[in-house]
Amino acid sequence: VMEATPAVDTIALASAGNNEVKIMNLKLDREIMKFKHSSQVQSITFSTMSCYAYCVVASGSSLNIWNLNEKTLAHTYKTKCGSYILSSCFLPNSTTIIYSTTYATSKMNIDFLDNDQSRLEHLLTRSGGTKGIQALAFSQNDAGLIFYGSDCSLWRRHIYTGTLTLEMRRENHEHNFLGPIVEIISPSLSPLVFTRHQNSSKVQMWSDSKKNCKTLFTNFQCPVSALAFHPDLHHIIVGGDN
């Protein structure tokens, strides 16, 4: 797991099967701080608000909220019934966290953690599919929309009302070849959305406006393990195991 921080030249990373998150300065090639958790790290997200230096780490069935200024664990939130957290992300310029479990995606405001009124609110449920919601991404062109993946299908909903605004599916016979969506990229100023799938060495390119999907072929013999978008060159960068 790797996530860019709001600070320049700084990333957070956790290796597969590891319970530890390290925040590294890439320019100086040194570790700034590290956090340990009781379970494997699934996702890392940072608040983009300058007055909130918080990092939220999803580990097992817990959301661990770290105060970066004090380097302390500010709060731990456990999901109801011990549901495993698959992904999490901060709403841009907000104190609201969006997180997903196997069956639903919810939002929580960390503004009220001190008085135990975090305002947990159910946002949306999985519609079809058996693999749950494993990837979330905010629309870069409309701040009120969120994309999420369930099986091989891509869904788009309004963040605040939960209204389904788009649903795109791949054919059933392709499910075994692709596997569930595990990463979504929504580039700014583009109607395209890119997805990485668990079993596939290819990248799927979804058209938000035309509501169709095309396959981008790679030379990989193994599944794609990372995606990135270059906003200036309008290139997509695809990483494999090697």
C-alpha cells in the first residue's frame, strides 16, 4: 500500500502482510515516522485540510486516526459486527472519511471524535456482485460524486444524497478473467476512468460520457499492480510485479 501525503516529496507505505506504516521523505531518503497496528494495513489516507494533520489507516476492522503533529493515535473506530474494512479515503478539503466494508460504504466526520459524536452515516450499499466494494475514488471533475467498484462493475453515486448516477458493467463471462476492481483512477478534466483488476494484466478504460468500456493491453505476464496518471502529459503509467 502506498499513498502520497499532502507534504512535498513525502509518501506513506506499508508492505504486503505488514502491520506497520512508514512515512518517508523521498528527496532525503529517510524515514520520518512510523505507526504500528494490530492487523494488516489495507489503506492509508490523509486529510488535505491544512488545519487537520491527520492520517487514517484502515487495518482489519478498525480505522486508526493518527495525529501527525503529535505522532499519537487520536482515535480508533471499529466497524459494527467486526466488518473488514477494504478501503478508505478523506473527502477532499473535508474532515469526512469515506470507507467501505464488504457490504456497504459509509461516511464519518472526525470533527466530533473528541466528544464521541463522529456522526457515522450510512452512505450506500453494494448493488449486485459478490466481492464487495474494494476500490473508491472521488470524481476529479465533480466534487459531489464518488466512483466505486463491485466485482467487475463500476458505479457512481452522489456523495451526499447516495443517488446512483451511473452504472457500467462488464459481461459476466469476463468476471473470471478480470477479477474484482481493486483500484480506480479518475483524472481531472477527462471523461475517462481507469480501473485495475485483481487477476488482470490489462487496464480497463471506462468512458463517463459514452458509458462504455475498452481494454488497454499491456505486455505484462502478471496482473497489473499499480496505476498512476500524469496530468500534464495525459499519460497513464502502469506498473507490474517487475
